[in-house]
Amino acid sequence: MNADFKKYTAKLFEPDPEIEFRIQNDTERFRKGFGKIVLKDSQGNPVKHARVSLKLTKHEFQFGCNAFMYDEFPDDEKNQAYAETFKEYFNLAVVPFYWSTLEPEDGKLRFAKNSPKIFRRPAPDLVLEFCEKNNITPKGHPLLWYAFFPEWAPRKPELLKERIERHIAEIADRYKGRIRNFDVLNEVLVWDDMVEHSMPESHVEFVFRLAEKYFPAGTTLNYNEAPHPAWGYFGMNNREYTPLLAFAREMLSKGCRIDCLGLQAHYAVSMSPREMFDYKLGMNSYGRMYDPAHLFRMMDGYASLGIPFNISEITIPGNEAYGGEEGQAEVTEKLYRIWFSHPGNTGIIWWNMVDGTAAYAPLGSLEGENQWQGGFVNYDFSRKKSAEVLHRLIHKEWTTNVSFDYADGAPNKFHGFYGDYELTVKTDSGEEKLNFGLYKNIKNTETFTLKG
């Protein structure tokens, strides 16, 4: 990590026993639980003795990434490497539903996997097939965003409302039950007045009510917002009165079913590190991005709404101005530990897995958003140090692989991270493999009847 960046990120790496205690204690308290196993034989009688092994196969916590480059590289080798790397690291994939590219012509929807190609916008069916094959949870993004309206969409408010409803109904008709997690709206608080389309009056309530109408119960409806100082995740000290909190409270009070807040965390912004972290005037709003106490204060504030949140889009730069590969790895580890420990958080979503694949820039270049080098994989698919960090955290430190001797009448409990498990039971009659789920806020006791 270069000297300047180390100075600018000092708060993140400053030894603080209170912060470290909170991270370690809350990870144990809120990411793990106890499960109890009860075994019966094929006749329904208690099993006297067995050897039980449990291995975590999928976290309940959502470690995700956008899948916008799935099958989007110009050669098969890179496409295969992308798929293999993705499923190694992530249990959630963000599926693109930007209206302007999902329906570039009125009535001509790009749902099917053989749809015409549009860069960084693989067809939903294609990504969903990959998800279902590899036990990856799909998340649709977004049902509506003013920045990606199709050019053909009507301008008159009443006609636009009718067309928006048809748009959401068509998505729901095809994907309800298969995709149970959608960003309903995106970045309302950083509205760009230069965008041609005006939205219908009270469009937030309108669109959320449509989502609730067309998607079944059990579908998570998110509101997603950008990391702008205005909304307070990084920018304000008062956790009770940030604009996003006020906005969310108002929408909830009006009966909008917002199930989850998406808090973006793009650490790359259009200014130099020295401008970002100018301590001469005190720590400015962007400087708080690297202050653990401020991050916890903000997350505590959003948790006070009584709904969960997730860190919905992250960019941690890996270019030299921001500390290079080493700096990216060290920042990644610190931030993931902070975010993972908070009880209100349901997931962390990396935004671009591979360098050279960001928006608004030529593929493989260092132009536009690619300049931040925010992937944890290089364009040639060699792994960065941040990839090593993520693999160690997700697959080694934050995993459970335990065995114990089962005995009738004993507690027969284990302690592990919440998620899906493969259960192996060995008795004198042989070995059986079963599935067990250990989930937060559920009494995790399950009785298994063995075949042998």
C-alpha cells in the first residue's frame, strides 16, 4: 500500500479494541447459531449411536456480484473462466433488468437466452439458467430506473403509468417464483434533471405498489440508493436524520412494502484521493467511508427502520492512486469484516468481478469506470490479492465443517454459520447423506429417519 493511501485510510486500520470486539462478538452472535439433530431408524425407533458430520454448502448471508458479464466475453475461454470464478465465490447473482436494453423496441422483450446480444446485458433467462444450475440465488436489478428508460416510452404521465404497469406485469408473469428478490427502484435521491423522461407523480409509491401487486408474498422488494453524501451512509454524523432515512420512513409510513434497503458503497469517486481525504478541513464526507465507527453508526441508523439492508454495490479500487493491489486487499478484508458482522445486513454485492468490464468504457481498457481497477480478478483472469482475501474469509474463516458422536438422549447439537448443510450420518448399517438447514430466527431442530 502506498504511503499516501495508508495515511488517508488510517482510521480503517487504526487499532481499536472496541471496534474489534464488536466485529468479533457480533459475527459470533448474529452469523452463527445452534442446530439440533434427531435420528430415527427406518422403523421410527431412536438411533442409539452414530457419527454425524456437517459441512456448510451455501451461506444464508448473501455474498454476491452482478452477473452482467456472463457469456459476454468475445472468446469461450474467458466466458468459461468467468462462470467458474463466479460460482466459486458467490451465492447470489444480480440479473440485469434495465428497461432500455430489456425492451429496446416496444413489445420486443429480450427475456429469452437466445436474444440479440447487448453488451453487459445478458438475457435474464441465460443468467437464470446459470443460477439454477449452480444453486446461486438470482436478484433482479432494477424493475425501474429513470436513467434507463427506452426512447420509445410515452412522455404523457398517464400513458407512462399504464406502460410501466405493463412492464412490471410482464416481468412478474415470467419470473415470479423463480426470482424472489428485486431492486424495485434505483437512486431516486440522486435524480439527474438532465434525463429526458419525467416520472409520474408519486412514482415511488406507485411502483412499489405495482411490485407488491404482481409479485407473490415471499419476494423481497428492495429500494437501492447511491453512495452520495446527500443520503448519509458516508456523509453525515447524525444517524437519525439522513435524507435516505427520512425518505424511507415516509415511504414506509405511506404503506409502501419496502422489505430491504440497498446501500451502495462505491469507494471510487471523481476526485483524487487527496481531495477525497483532505484532513486540513477535518474529515470530509467521503473520508468517513474509511472510518469504522462512522460505518457502524450509519448501519445502526438504517437498522432502526426495522427492515434489513444490504451493501448492494461495492467498488473497492485497485489502481495505484488508491493503494494498488495490496491496498485493495487490505481494505476489502477490513470492510467485509465490518459489514458481515452487522446484524441488520443481509449481504455484500461486489459490482464488477473482472477488471476492464465496468460500465461506460471499452472492454478490457483502463478508460472510464475501468480506471479504478475495481475487480478482484485481472482481465486475463489471474487472481488479485483481494481474491485471496475473499476466498479465505468465505471458504475458510466463515465456514463450518464439524463432526460429533451422536448418542440417543444427548444434546446432539452443533454450532455453525447460518446456511445450507450437507449432513453425513454413519451407523453400523452404513452411511447416508442428507440436507440440513441452519437459519437465523428459526428453531433449528430437525428429525431424520434413516433408510438403513
